[in-house]
Amino acid sequence: MKLRIFVTLKPGVLDPQGKAIGKALQGLGFQGVNDVRQGKLIELDVADDTTDAAIDEMCRTLLANTVIENYRVERA
Amino acid sequence: MKLRIFVTLKPGVLDPQGKAIGKALQGLGFQGVNDVRQGKLIELDVADDTTDAAIDEMCRTLLANTVIENYRVERA
């Protein structure tokens, strides 16, 4: 079973990496870039009998820092 | 206009970061994790009149290294 896990910074958490990308895009001459946020995309290939609870546990214990990050799981 | 850009390593390109995540999951006792690949998720907020060509150009010049990475643009 293929999973895609999207880990994004919570709103309000500073994202210097996103800011750097935004400034670089402006520096390259791209107009109209208002905001950039960078997150992570983790693609997992897990056994078909993996439970939702186990997936959630993986996200909470390792893949996302839930103090500052949100995560979303998508089954591919 | 909100865009989500998914940057993933091309198949065949080694992904040590993904391997490390996989080993860490195993170390934590999660069974059945066959493969892990880590990519990037970049959320852009751009002006509504930004053309597809400009978005593509941003990806090719800055956001993705097209030698080793694929990218996919999704309009939110």
C-alpha cells in the first residue's frame, strides 16, 4: 500500500526556508509571488494490512513534529 | 492563487534520507515498512494572473533540480 504523507508547518510558525525561496524567486525576476511555505512529502510503501492507527502513530512519533507541524495522510 | 508543488526524486536516484526514515521506523518497532522516499512540498501563493509557463519556469530554474527530481504542480 502506497501512502503519501504531507507535513506542513502550522500557520503562524516562521518558515525561513520558505522565505528564502520567495526571495530567490523575486531575485530571479518572477513577479507576484506573495508567499512561499516549504513542507515535506514522505512517500511510504507499507504492508497492506497496516492499520490507520499504526500510520497515525508513525506520523506522530517520527515523521512530523506535531508541536509545530501538521500532517495529512493520503492513500495512493 | 495557491499552488502546491511536489518535488520528488526520480526513480533510481538514491535517497539516503528516505532510507534513514525507513530504518528509524523499523527501529521504533513498526513492521511492514517496505520503502520510504522523501520529497519536498512547496506551497506558493502567487498572483492570479501568473501563467502556467511562468510557474513551470519557476520549477525548472529554482524549485526542482530536474536532473534528479521530478515535479508536479497542483492548483489548490
